[in-house]
Amino acid sequence: MEKTLLGIIGSPRKQGNCEVFVKAVFRRLRGPWQLRLMRLPELDIRPCRACYACLFEPMKCVQDDDFNMALQAFVEADAWVVAAPAYLLGANSSLKRFLDRGLSFYAHVDRLWGKPAAGVAVAGIEGKEGYTKLSVESFIRLALGDLRASAVIYGALPGEVLLGENAADTAAQMAAALESPDERHMPGSPSCPVCGGDTFRFLGGGRVRCMLCSSAGDYEVTGGEICFRTAADDHPLFLTLDAVRRHAQWLRAMKERYLFQRRELRAVVREYSGIGTWVHSEKGQ
């Protein structure tokens, strides 16, 4: 039976390195697959309104834009590949804008959870990817996918990314990982033992926090090698299906908490109202 690979392109450049690499991964899949492509920057994905309406019935974003259509493509796909370019040391903002609407994912938890996914960050200069790979990995995990492979590849000119020595191997490894969990290709040590991430915040006092799963712990250096020892806390994000459901319930409970504390909260807000001068858009005036 034919499966669908959804290629999520976080670049506005048509036939650029992100698009070419996703297609290179698709060409290396062994089974019967079809490729669907979605270019996030060209979609009308508006900023989240922070209204929480999507957490309650009918659990659908109320905005009339392309988000619900794009989310349906995620739901219908069997696997994903996400590719985003580095813009000023971070991923193109189209990934974050889509992810900011992510409370709508809870309406589709059972169909989104654990889908095989891989991600690639594309940078024009070696070492100048910044936190782009972390953004791509976070996008996959927070969209409830099973992050099986991630990498940084380099190329500035359209198509240049596949001229590198390791690009073809990376595409083949990602294709294999998508088709088999045994072929998972994540960073080796040093990495987070909870999620496999390799980006950390050093908190002082020998403490660290993984920037992919937010698990905290400590580390040690032995023989010139660093080893991270992190553990999930009491409110893990998206490490298990049960954790996803518990977080959704915690968010919904905020409504009752607000209603209980609204008099006290409104008093705080009133104290700070009227301070400062807003800069407003001149459009339509």
C-alpha cells in the first residue's frame, strides 16, 4: 500500500536547497511512497490569538486562513521531512508561526502521535547554522512526530547542498530512518539521554537543561569527554502520549483557574494599564 511522505519546506526559495534535499530523501525511500510538498512561507498562517478556543469543542482554530488545511496535511501523511534554512542563525520564521498555533494539534493527537519524521537545517556557511537544527527538531517533536533523524547541511547556491561529500549519505540515512525505527540516526554522545538532543543550556552549579525536551540534570567530564545526565521532570512535554494528554488537560484547567482568580488578576492588570505609548500601524488610517 502506497504511503505519503509530507515534505515541509521552510524556505520561500523555490527549487532551493531545502526543497531539493527533501526530494533527495524521497528518492531514496525503498517502499511505495508518494511525495506531497508544503511550502510554509507561502501559506497564509496568521499569528496565534492566544484565545484557547481550539482547546475546547469543536477543537478547531477559529481563524479563517490556511492553518487548518495545512494541519490536515500533517494528519493525513504517513511520515514527514522538515527542511528549513538558517536566517540570521535561526530557522525561517514560518516554522515558528505554524508551531505557535500548535494547541490545535490536541484535536488530532491519536493520528499525529509518533509519525516517523526527519529534519534538516540548511546553512550557507559552515558553522553559521546557529540554533536552526534545534528549531527544526523542536518543530517535529512539538508537532507530536517521532524524530528519527536530524542533521545540518551546508550550501548557499540553489542545488549546492547536494554537491557536498556527505549530503547523499545523509539523505539515504534519513530515508532509512523514516522506514525503520531501527535505522534511527540521531547525534551520538554527548547528547541528552532522555530525548537524544544535543543542545544544552548551562545553568551554573554543574546543572544543565536540554533545550529540546527541557529535561534538567548535571554533567561530568571524564578523559576529555563530556557526559550529560538529564531526567524528565514532573511535567514532561511530549515525551510520551500520556504526557501530551496531561499537558492538554493542564492547559484546559487554566480556564477554571482564571475564573477563580480573575478578581485578583484583574487588579494586577489595572495597576499597569495606561502605561507607555503604543506604536500602531498606519495602514487603513
